[in-house]
Amino acid sequence: MPKADINKAGWEQSEFPILCETCLGNNPFIRMSKQEFGRSCGTCARPFTIFRWNPGSGARYKATVICQTCAKVKNVCQTCLLDLEYGLPTQVRDTALATQSEAPTSDINREYYAQNMESKMEDGTKSMLQVGGKANSAGKEMLKELARTNPYYKRNRPHICSFFAKGECKRGAECPYRHEKPVDSELAQQSIKDRYHGNNDPVARKILASHAMSLFLSSLPASATEVDVRTHVVNSLPHVPSSQLKSVVHVAKSRCAFVNFKDRASAERAAEAWANGLDMDGERLSVKWGRGKNGGAAKAVASSSMSSSTPPTVTTTG
């Protein structure tokens, strides 16, 4: 092997990126450029093949930021670093499945770890998540309820024009950037490594805080009232203080109820206690994680309508 090839040992070459539907865009005909060893991976620092493309009209150019090995280890998109199956941050997924990241964060070990993972996945395994044990049913159900099933193309919009924010942009309508006032929020301050490893991710914290503290009970007895449901919930959770129960919303017409807790830990303990269902007046109630305010049947209908869309055709150029 020539000396030049030895220096490139462990560098990654690929023919097509691993992307989610949102990052790929709604344009059915995409022209994608490819550059071998164009940059170092944002997590393991190994040089890899980068891809760059425009997702569609009015969108900014996007590019891959991590190598395919790191993407396969976490089963995430190479660009947005969101889970490919659920469209959620890795911190949300790992919290629901009670899994811990084994990837090292130090500069000394991360390249060695990436090379070992690459060799382990040469047998055809698509993701190292397949190697782990079975996840609990409550965690999987939570991810199904939180999953973003439809593409969110708004995420592909151009960045805010920094000159407009300072009142100095003179391009007007011809400016390729957005003319909006920037919002000072922690959601705009995200680190690639923190998002990948699931540490201190502000987007994940927002999702867990707003969605993961409610449980949905269905198939309630026809004679059940809100007081009956509240009393039964409190009695069935001896390890959860009644003060941690925020509210119970009973929908008599649909024979269902939403049980809202004050913190995530209490909701998790309740989900674990009711993993096999909840018995009430001789009937077995179905227990699922509650959706957010924007969830519901409308999202399911939209998901089914999007499933029949034509997949995009992509052309890569070296």
C-alpha cells in the first residue's frame, strides 16, 4: 500500500448520504454535489465524503456534517442529527428507551471508537441500536406518540440576514437570507456534539417538558366520572405522591381521560406501573402516552396522505 493510502486509513468514502425526508426536501429532482474527504466529522473528527444540495425552492443549501459511521451508530440523519425512525432528538429517544450512549467524547478515543463500530457494522447491521436489548413497551409507545411523521420543510429555510438585524442590508427582496428579527433563545444555541450524544439538548428538553408528562387512558367504564378516575389513579400509584398529579381531564363521550403529572419522573413511574394496562371496575384500560396540543387525528390523516407522495429522484455529481 502506498504511503499516501496509509495516511488515509480510516477515512470514509461513500456514494450517497444518509438523510431524513425533511433534509432531503420536497423537490423530486435534486442535484447533489459530492466531495471526498471534504471535511472532518463533527463527532469523531475523521475526514469523510460530504454532500451538498438545495432541498427546494426558497430553501438554503444543506450539507452533511457527520460521517456515515457515526450516523449509523445512532441511527440519525447526517445533517440534522435527528432519529431517522421517529424524527426526534437522540436525547428524547434515549430517555424513552432508557439507553445510554457508549460513544466517547474525548478527542483521544472517539476516532478509535468510530473505527471499531465501523468494523462491527460490516456484517450488514444498519444501526448499532439493533444490537442492544429489547426496549420497554412504554418507551416505544411514548416515541410513537411523540414522533414527527410528516416532513417539516420549514426547517430548511434560509438563515436570518445578519445585516438586516443590524439595519444595514441593502439587497431588499433580492437578499437570499430571511429578513426577520433574531429571537434570543437557547434553542438557537445548539452544539453538534451535544445533540449527537444527547447531552444538554435544549430542543429535547422542550419536547420532554411539553409532551412527556401526560398519559392517555381509554376504554373507561361507561359509568366512570372524573372523580372516579382521579381516585382510582391515586390509589393505583402508591409510590407517586398525590401532590404530583396535576390534573385529570375526563371525556365522558369518548370514554377516555388524560392524566397530567407535574414532572417527568412521576409520569414515567406511572407508565411503568401501568405497562400492562390499568384495571378499573372489572375492565382493563388501555394506557398510552398523551399527545401534545398539536397532535391528534389530524396528524394521522396528514401522515396517510403524505405516504402516497412520489419519492425524490437524486443525481449526484463528483
